[in-house]
Amino acid sequence: MMQTGDEDVPLRDGQETLPEPVELPNAEPRKGAHEDERGPRQGACEDPATR
């Protein structure tokens, strides 16, 4: 999903817009993914640790 949107922007604008638009969209989804991973990550760590 991210690749499709990121590729559309840089391909249309150019190389100069690649770093600018990529940083903004990458930072937004990155925060969400981190929060989501935090939940399942803690549970997985506790499973093997409790065992």
C-alpha cells in the first residue's frame, strides 16, 4: 500500500520530490505500525519468557 502511493508521487513529481513526500508519508504509517507492533510484540515476548 505504501509503495503504491510513494511510487506514484516520486514518479510524477521527480527525484527532488522523492525525499520530501517519502519522509512525510513514511513517518505517518511508521508511527501507526510501531504502536500496533508494540501490542503484539509484548505478548509474544511474555509467552516465551513465562514458559
